[in-house]
Amino acid sequence: MAVILVSVVLNVSVLAFIAHRNPAYLSDYRASVDPDGLGYVRIGQNVFHHGAFTSQEHGPYGNGDMRRTPLYPLIAGGANLLFGAIWPLYLFQMVLSTGTSIVLYVLISRLFSPAAGLLVGLLHATDPTLAVLNSKPLTESSFLFFTTLGLFFWLGTILPPAAHPRPYLRSFLGGLALGLAALIRPSGLYLPILVFSIHGVILIRRKMFSHIAQPAVVLLSAYAIVIPWIVRNHSVFGVWRYTTVDAINLVEFVGAGVYQTQFGIPTREAALERLNSDYHLVDTGPVPIRDLRRRETAWDIFRKYPRATVWTLGATLGRGLFSHDIAELADLAKVTWVHPGLDGWWGGDVRGFNTRLQSNHPFLIALFLWTELLALASCVWTLAAVFLGIVVGKHRPVVLAALALVAYFAMNIVLQAPTPEPRMRVPLSVVLLFLLPLVICHDRSPN
């Protein structure tokens, strides 16, 4: 009950803060300042109105695009058309976010203790970044809900059969949830493969080879609903791919970030302009050729500038872990936000940091401080879990499995180099919560 109450209070407070200062935001999705959010709603509306999967505002719509995956645009655009306003989508996302907190509470309570489950559930429920994202037409809430639900069902198949009967049904439901997560956001595409691999290693360690069908059911049920979209892209664009967003990110973000580091270019736009000049990239022509050209360009950059690549990716991960979207919340509410400058604080300008911070709205200050405190705490307990698991040997297999998931979702951040959006760290933050009980309950094994 406490997890539900805290989640609802925080989410409603953020939405009420926006509505009080910018009432038009709740009715018109175009009031959103995020181009990705605008694109999702437009795609859904175009599908329902014109049968075209594209974010173009006007026709002719052509073949559409294959950058976005299909499920979330249908949810966002459908909600806006059905209710004539966008606010029901935000309420729906709040419900999903609260649902994720409940799933985490139940899962950690069963694996460790009710106290550990309550702590993890409350930490997720009080994440200001997610609360802000729930008030925007973006994928994070729905992606996190189905991903966490899928992991919940899958972990039930690893526990003793007496604790969770009907493992094949749970495997099917887990795979179905992970498949829905992939249809919402492309970063979930390879998660069923990682789950299959972790489960396979567990079965090998236990010498339970006859149970390999359980992770196989997860894999097959997930890709049974994903593969049709790949077939659609091949029939429309002639390429067997789920999305082109990964190739775009490799060049337009990571490649441009490496150029910034290597040549000291101040902005990503200027770096991208130089990169395009060096490699003559164009946005015209067949999709397969453009996709292949981007990939070849990205890997050529990485081979040419390995040190700049490593530095860029490491710096991006550090920035991403401590990023926040308080400035975006201020934009939505039409409130001024003066960035206090953490770099200055680290450099010793504490007085300037405090002066800039205190010039902001108290609600924004509270959210900012709690966001950074959560980020710092997650780094501390992650390092402690790694130390206990790798060095001391406490729960080593569990820690290694969790770190595999951490590495997977850390890719969300590094693919947004050199300055990732705060929302890219949200899935990683949830995975890091799994490591916290391993620290506070290190004196006993999980169930």
C-alpha cells in the first residue's frame, strides 16, 4: 500500500505542477517539447487515419519508416484520438509505473524479504525522472512495466517448482511480456536472448539439461510477436531488420561524439557536419544501402580513433548516470530553471552552486536533489554488490547475472553519446535496484 501511495503522490504532484502553470499541456499533445513524443502520437494517428506508419504531418506518406517500433505509437496516437486529449495517456503511464513498483516489491519480497521489497519498491516509486517521463508521450513507463513483468515471470521458472508451479506457463507469459516490451522500444529486442543465455548457464550449473525447454519457450513466445514486424520491414523496405534506429545512433550520436572528443569540436551538430563531409553520408536512396553505409561509417570511425571512442563511451556513461530532466519539466510548466552546475560544485564552487540552485522553484529543487542522491546511492550499492559478489564471493552467480543485465541496459546510455538524454538511464536504474538487496541481505542467500 505504501508503494502505491508514494508512486501516486509523486506522479500526481508532477502532473499537477505542469497543469497549474501550463493547462494547455494536458489537452494538446503538440504542447510537448520532445520531438520523439510528437512523433509517436503522429505515427499512431496516421496509422488510424491513413494507414501509414509515419510521423509526417501531411501527405503523401509513401512507405512510412522503420525507425519506430509499432506498439507504443498505436497506444499514444489511439489514446489521443479516442479521448480527444492527451492527458489519459499520462494517467495510463502513471498506472503502469505504479504497476512496475508493485512488481518489484513482490519480486524482491519473494527473493529476499518484505523489508527489502518495500525499500526497492519505494526507491522506484520515488524516481523523479520516471515521474516526469510519465507526463510525456514517451515509451519508458510501458517499456519498464512489460520488461519487469517479463523478468518476474521468468525468474519464477528458476525458483524451486514448489514455489512456482506451471513453469511453462510462466515461461510463456514471460516471453510474451518481453516481446511486448520489444514492440514498444527497440532496446528490448535482444533481451530474450540474454535471458535464454543466463537461464542456460544456470541449467548447466545445475546439470538440469532436460529443462532447456523452459528458456526456449521464453525465447520463442517473445519472438513470435516480434518477427512479423521484421517481415513487414522486409516487404516494405527490402531489408531484414527490426529498426534502423541503432545504425542511426551509431553515427549521429556515438560517431559524432567520437569526433567531438578527437577533434575538440564543441557541439554535436558541428561534429556531425564534419563527419558527413568526411564520409559523404546522405539520407536518400534505398533503406538497405543507407543502413549499411551508416554501420560501415561508424565502425570505421571506431577503428580510426580507438582512444577517443573509449573515452567518449566512458564519459557518456558517467554523464548518463547523473543526468536529470528537471530542465524539461521546467519547460513543460513554463518555469525558469537555472542549472546549478554540478561541474562547478565538483570544482569547488560550492557557493555559486548553492546560489544558482536556490534561485529555482522549491519543487524543482527537491526533485533535482533527490534525483542526484538516488544516482549517487545506486553507484555506491552497485560497487558494493560487485565487491561482495566478485571479490568476496557472496552470491557470485546472481551478481554476474545481474551485471549482464546492467551491461545490456547501459548500452541505452552509451548509444546516446556524448550527452545522453536522462530517459536513457531509466531502464538501467531499475536493473541496479536488483543489486541493492544483495548488499543489504548479503549475510543470507536469496530464495
